[in-house]
Amino acid sequence: MATGLGKILVFGGRGYIGKYIVRASIKMGHPTYVYGRPITANSNPSNSKVELHEEFQSMGVILIQGELSEHEKLVSIIKQVDIVISAIGTPYVMEQLRIIDAIKVAGNVKRFIPSDFGCEEDQITSVLPPFQDLLDKKKKIRRATEATGVPFTFLSSTCFGAYFLSFLLHPHDKYSEELTIYGTGESKAVFTREEDIAIYAIRAANDPRTRNRTVLFQPSKNILSQLELVSLWEKKTSRSYNKVFVYEEELVELSETSPHPENVRAAIIHSIFVKGDMTNFEIREDDQMEVTKLYPDVKYTTVDQLLDDFVANPPEFHYVEL
């Protein structure tokens, strides 16, 4: 492992996007630390968590077990690193205030990236209440981050590519004859493969150009509508699907009447696939940057290529925790 590169600490490194960030950090030569809850017999971890823990150990990741409530421990670990990346899951967004407090006390962090990655909360309007509640929490974390004076980078405005394409297209279901279209199917969204998000995150964390800036994902070949996705998928699978439309009014009702977390999922779907909130704003060049323009050397995975992978090896789909 290269020793001249900055040391990176990842919170939520065993979570959905976190594991990709950890792998990218190690692959790119950074001494990499992961802080997470203890894995013990009493904690009843899933097999996947145990396997990931063992994978990280074999890769040389420095694993620290602890709780976010252990302030002194957090400060001690943060003092050992240069860059802090949070990838903690949606239910724990506000817990990042504990990380921010520890960063302030440690006083040595050269860059902090809070857990974001989804819609650009500072530019979205007219979001349904269950999703707005989450975006408001993320805004609070952004404002708290800015108030520290610690250099930061915000990463946002993309769907997790494999996750959302699997959700929309059900590639593992070889017998289904229908696909659900939300709204009219014409609003465009951004789909970036998880491995690519991780690579861009590590690049941005080390880039002086991204200091105190928002970095957005807009890879041109990965901005598609649902109807375009379905058409592409039909060509690749040589199948024709019946399109079942769930219109805006139904999604609004679901967001109002469904229990948690289904109400949040309905509101997120409404924002991304009905309102087009990942693509319906202009990039502000004074404080925002776009990943493919920053890093043209990164050969990102196109949606077309990702769907080829789906045909060859259809992934199972499981909802992430909300």
C-alpha cells in the first residue's frame, strides 16, 4: 500500500455505498480505515456483514469497532487520518453531527464528505413531505459541515445505477411480462454505477479544485428516461413488456397513506421519476462542478454496458434501509 497518499476514514463502510468507497480507496492506494459498530456473536450480524468484514481484513483495511456516541474514541481515530468520508445510511443521517463534532475537536481533517450522493437537496423544490423530511436533515448536515470551517466536498445528484436499474427493470425476474412506469415515463434521471460513484468520491476527496464545492454526477450517456430504459432493455432481452403506469396522483396518495418506509419510497420515486429532480436544474459554475468534466480520464460504466451485465448475470434486488 502506498504510504504517500492521504489516510481515509470511512463511516458506514459496511453499508450499501460505503463498501464500494472502501474498496475504491484501497484500490487507489490509500491507507483506509473503517469505523463501525462492533461485530460480535451478540450483535447478530448478517452473513454479508461478516463476509464484508473478512474481505476488508484481507484487503488491509484498518477496522475500528465502536459507536458514534463514543466521542473521545472518534476524536482519537480522526486525529490519525487526513480525509473523512461518511456513507452512513439514511436512518442515521443526523448521527453525522457526532462525526462533525469530533472533526472540530480533532482539528486536522483536510477534507470531509458527508453522506449524500442522492438528490441535490439545496436545489430541489416541491418535494413530497416524507422525502422533504429527509432532505431537510441532509441540509442541516451540510450547514453544520460548512459552519466548522473544515474543507468539505458535497457529492450528489445521481441514482445508484445498479440499484435503481434493478428496481425499475427487474432483471432477475425472467418470467414477468410487465414493467412499472412512474408518471409519464418521460422525465430523465441520472444512473451512475456504484463502483464509479466510489472512484469519483475518492478522486474528489483528494482534489484541491473540489474544496468547498458541490460535485454533481451528469455522465451524458447515463441520463435517460424510464421509457428509454425500457426500450433499451427490450432490445437487449428480445422481449416486449406491458407497461403499467403509476401516475403522479397515485404516488402522492401513497406518500400520504402508506406506512414508513413505503411512504418515503413513494415520495422519492415521485421526485426522481415524475418531477425529474436530478436533471431539472442548471449547474451553478461558481460553486458546483460535474464529475465527468473534472475527471475525463475515468472510463465510467454506461447504462448500456451495465444492462449487458444484467443480461449475463441478473442481480437480485433488495431495498436499502430507509
